[in-house]
Amino acid sequence: MKHDRITHGSLEYCLYRFGRSQSRFRGPRPDLRRPYLAFLGGTETFGRFVPQPFPQLLQARLGTVCANFANGNAGPGFFLEDPSVLLATGDARATVIAVMGAQNLSNRFYRVHPRRNDRVIATSGFLKTLFPGLDTGDIHFTGHLLETLSGLDAARFEIVVEELKLAWVARMSALLERIRGRTVLLWAAAHPPPEPGDGVYRAPLAPAPRFVDQAMIDRISPLVTQVVEYVASDQARAAGCKGMVFTPSEARAAREMPGPAMHEEIANLLAGVL
């Protein structure tokens, strides 16, 4: 199947469509006629700005096909809406599910696009009741919406955060229950899972994965075979964007993404697990 060659500077993602999925995934296209591992996640697992994300590094280390089904800004709902990917996980030797943030999923206050989960396509009457006079005419992304709500009223914003957390647990539980076989839940971040109520990680632009805490991980842990926690080393954090490929206008976004050093560490950790 023909690949779409999407470039950032000299970096090519070689996006391709899988099965009947309407989404595109990072190439090269995996050969699923051989034994393989499947990887689900968001932008970090996709490896934005990174020449070789950790699934690709693992493929070289293990000699096993590693199918990267991650999608930029995906939330748990993205995979629940994609039967092709769920079908593929059923035949995988193991499926690694990277913890995704809670901001990019539909909930009682707003609804996101089924494939581009960072896009807000509708807000509900509940949100308008909670924030009277809220004008969402120029708000199209979840990050912008949450920043706006936080700035309007911090106490009411906490109600939205709690809703996102409840929706995340429900949606992640539904996703994990639909994946057959061995499953590995991966926490991969520059910090360990925060404790509930930690205000630093409840801000609208908190470090990824946003709004997810240890209690939420504990709620869904019984649904997976194994939980793996990766916290970046001091060396990986210091390396920052070294080795990443991006344009000057993308520098801010790149600084928020795991760099090649973090991907190397994640691959090393998962190689021992898988």
C-alpha cells in the first residue's frame, strides 16, 4: 500500500492506512504476517519529531515486528472507535498501551472528534450551566478550552477535571477489556504518576499525561497483565531536544515531547519486559 510521505524538516513519518481504519499510522508499514507486538498510545508513542520512536527501536532490539498504532493527540476513545486496530491487537503476542492524557476524550461537558481527539466538536448544556456566558465560538481545541475554563473560575474548573478523570477511567477500562491476550500498561513520562489532588498536575497545561494520577492507574491495573513505570533519568531530561527534527515554529511543541534519549530508555526498559 502506498505511503503518504509526511515530512518535518528532513524527518519522514511515512504515514499509511491500516485495514479499514480511517486514520493513518506511522510507517514503515509492519508485516503482520509474522509474529508481532502492538503499541497503542498518543503523540509520545507516535514519536513526533523523533527519527526512531521506541517501538521502532524495540523492533531492532528484539527482532520482532513492532506495529506502532499510536496516533497524535489520541485519547482512549480513539482506539475504541477503530475496530481495525482492536482486531490487530487480538493477534499480537502482546499489546503495550501507553497511558494517554484525560483531556482528549468526550465527556459530559464536551465532545471531541473521533479521530482527531484534540478537536472539540461540541460543548454541552452542562458546561454552559457551569460557566454561564461562556463563548466557545473561537475555541476549537481541548487545550484552548481547558485553559479558558481554568482562567474563568478555578473552583468550577476542578469539577471539569474530576469529570475528565472519571471519563478516563471508564474509557480506559472499556478499551482494556476489549484487548485480548497479554497487555502491558506503560507509564512513560518525566515524572512518576502524581498523587490525587496534586495541584501541579491538575493545571490545564500540566505535563503529559495530563490529569492522570496514581489512583486512576490503580483502578485500571487489574485489567492488564503487567504495569510498567518509566520515569526519565536526569541524563535523558538534560538531553532534551537533542536529536529531534523540527522547524523553528515547532520548537515549543518539541520541548514538550520525549526526545530520542527518553525513547532509548523506554525501549531498553520494555526490551527486558517483552
